[in-house]
Amino acid sequence: MNKLTDGSNLLWESSRVILPEHKERIRISREEARRGGRRERPVLDEQEWERINEAITRSLHDRAEKLYTIAKGRDTHGSIFLPLSE
């Protein structure tokens, strides 16, 4: 059966060429699926912690609405929403 006959899957014909960055993302997704969908916890240095602290302080001072997600280990445990009202 050739590609142009009825029953062939023309929808996926364009997927023969995969860009390297797409192939890498597919590989990463498969590895995450093998680990149960969990991602590695990022390692933050002192400067990153300071930037996070400054962002939280600035949002509290400016009374800006923000949503922060809290993670412990590899699992997300909750979120903090800082509303505009007092």
C-alpha cells in the first residue's frame, strides 16, 4: 500500500522529520513518565533565594496579587495567594 491510497495515515506524514529540540523534549517527557511524572527539584543558590525573597516582599509592599506554589521534595503541597485586600 502506498502513502496516497485510502487507509494510509496521511495525518502523521509530516512527523517523519523531528527537530533535535523536539526529540530532546520527547525523551525528557518519557523519562518523567517512567519516574511517575515527577520532576527533579531545582537546586537554588543564595542569589536565587534572595531574588525570591525580594519578589515576595515587593508584592506584599505593592499589594499586588500573586500566586506562589509551595513544593516539598518533588511534590507540590499547596499554593499561597496574596490578595489585594487587607
